[in-house]
Amino acid sequence: MCRILKNIAFILIALVTVLLSSCSALRMPDTKAENELYRDLDTSDTTNLGAVPWREIFTDTYLQEMISKAISNNPDVGIAVARIRKAEAAFRQSTAELFPSLNAGFNAQYQSKSSTGFGLPELYQLYGSTSWEADIFGKLRSARKASLASLLGSEAYRRAVLTDLVASVAMNYYALLALDAQLSITRQTLDRRIRNTETMEVLKQNDVITGADLVLSQASRYSAEVSIPDLEQRIYETENTLSLLMGENPHPVDRGTLDEQDISAELKTGVPAQLLSNRPDVLQAEYRLRSSYELAKVARRSFYPALTVTGRGGLSETSIDALFNAPVFFWNITAGLFQPVFNFGLNRERYRSSRADMEESRESFRKVLLNAGAEVTEALHRYENATEKIAIRGNQIGYLEKAVEYTTELLKYTSTTSYIDVLTSEVNLLSAQLAGVNDRLQQLQSVVQLYQSLGGGWK
């Protein structure tokens, strides 16, 4: 037996030597993140906003409740969990292939007596059989590693779903608060213009202003009022969006105010290498690359011979009674060496296809990583710009409020001021106030975008 195994091993070594000489080397592509990924940002500090749990980032209790419901009820999360279970089953299947297969069976045979008198008229067998492929070249182990990478990739997909879901809830929540603030400002403007119209009617009666000023004030009242239904419609739709994200039927949502929002977390990006361990879509792309690499190894090793050992043993007798009373035990073990010859061309094309898949996965990984770096820098830059605009906008609004106050008073006492001056200052003030709300919204949403781009939200 030992001599046979030695001969088989010698043949295998000779065949593998020939095959290895005809195949190019296969290496796992590099998956490092360069320090220049964040453009001109300082990446010396390893503190990373993406590593902070979402409850510490979003402290608004209404928002926290919405995120919790979304994580529990959103259908996309359920789909991600189902994918993990599927990948787990595939991984367990690939692990089971490393071990011998076991089968049991019963065989009954009957034939009429031949003219020569030879042969058994009846034969009954109760047997078990096993088969095992010796994983000499690591083909089955590579398949198992590919399944493991797919499993880890499905977990990364679940994290990506959670990251996107948390960001979507936060983005829409802040958008809803901004719409509330714009609606409040527009209604305040409408109330002021209604009061102005009443004042203009008195001034017209006293011949202080002309009829043109009066009708202009009346028209300005309706120009503010007409924008309210649009804002209310957008609020209605945003509430529906948040309800759907929470996996619930559309309904009004409880919420705070824009002025109450405070994100006190330090906005640190960390080093680019942390994207490889924290950002889910980068992780998913890396695991996809590893899986394609292992599958390429499987395809390459299809050129190699396969050693299969099979065994069979059991009980055999010519009658049912004797099978269980005084049976004859039989067994046999066989080993076979199979080398693909005629399907060499097919295996070659499979290997080329798997190499192409690996190269595609490598470029996909590079694309995801580069996009991630751009998203981080853009989100932080957007936050800094919004913060700068908020300070400038505050000064603008302060002077415009004084302009409205001064022109309104001048209209009452001088003939050199018309209602056009008042209306111009009011329109400019309303525009600046609405833009100020957008500046604050941009600041809050840029924090969400930075948190998402760093892979935060799944913890």
C-alpha cells in the first residue's frame, strides 16, 4: 500500500511541475490606502469620527427614536440579513466538502436460474460507502476561502445598509426641520405684510401715499402667502419619506426644531488606512476582490490531477434471513488519480475568465476607495464653507432687519420714500433668512455626509 502511495505521489509531482511551468504566477492585488487619499487634509491624528456610535453623534431624542425604528423595521436591513444567512450556508457547504462524504444503501437482486446453473438467484446487500477527495493542491481550501470572503462581504453589505440608512434618516430629519423653519419665517413675513397693508390703507386715506403704493403692498402680501402651500407640501412628503425609512405607513412625525440641533463631536477624519477597516462599502469591495482571487486559484488548480479515495463495505447474503443472522461482511477501498486531458482547453478558458473577474474586482476596489477619499474631503470642506457662510449671513440679516425698520418709518414721515423701498428691503430680508436656514441645513447635513463617508452609522 505504501509503495502504491509513493508511486502516486511521484506521478503527481511530475504532473504539477509541468503544469506550474505553463501557468503564470497568481498574486493577491495590493489593497493599501495611500496617505494622499484625503488630498490636503491633515491625517496625522488617528481619531476617526466614523468610529463613534451614532447615538453619540445624533443627540436629538426624536432623531434617535427614528433611527432605532429604521434599523429594526426597514426592509433593506431584512434583505441584508437574509443575504448573510445565504452566505453562511454556502460557507458551511464549502467546509463540508473538505471531509469525506458518507452514504448508506440497501441493494436487492433477483434473477431466474440460468441454463448453465451458474449465478445467484438472490442477493441482498446492506452497505455503507464513503468518498473523499484529497485536497493536495488546496483547491477545496481556496473554494472555502472564497466562500468565507463572500460571507464577510455580506456582513459588510449589512453594515453599508445600516450606514446609508442612518444617514438617510438624519438627512431627511434635518431637511424637515429646515422646512419647518422656512415655513415659520414665511408666515412671520406674511403677518408683517398684512400689518403693512393695514398701515398703508390708513396712509392712503390721509394722502401720505399713492394708490399705487397701496396695491403694491396688497400684492406683496399674496406673494409671500403663495409660497406657503409649496412648503407645506414638501413637509408632507418629507414626513412620508421618514415614515417609509422607519418601515411604517406614512404618518406625521414628532420632531424638534432646527435651533435645538447641536453636533458637538469633533470632526476628525483619521488616517486613510482606517477606511479599509471601517467603511463598509470599501470592506465589501475588498472581500469581493479576495473572493475573486481565491476563485481564480480554484480555476488554476483545475489543471492539476485529483486524487479520490472511495471505500465501500457492508453485509451480503443470498436471503433476507441470513442477512441479519449470519451475514458475510465485504469491503473494498480504491484510490483513483484523475488528470484532466481533453478538457484542458475548457479549464484554460475558465481560468482566463476568473483572472478577468479578479482584475475587474481590483479596479472596482480602487474606484470605491478613490470615491471614498473624495467624499471625505468634500464633506469636510462643505462643512467648513457652511460654517463660514453662517457667520457672514448673520451680519447680512442684521443689517437687512434694520433696513426694513428704517424704510418703514421713513415711509410714514417723508415723501421721498415709496413702498417700493420698503418692499425691496423686505424681499431681501426674506431671501437672506431663507438662505440662512439653508446654510444651517448644509452645515448639519455635511456632518452627516462626513460621518457616512468615514463609515459611521453601523455601530
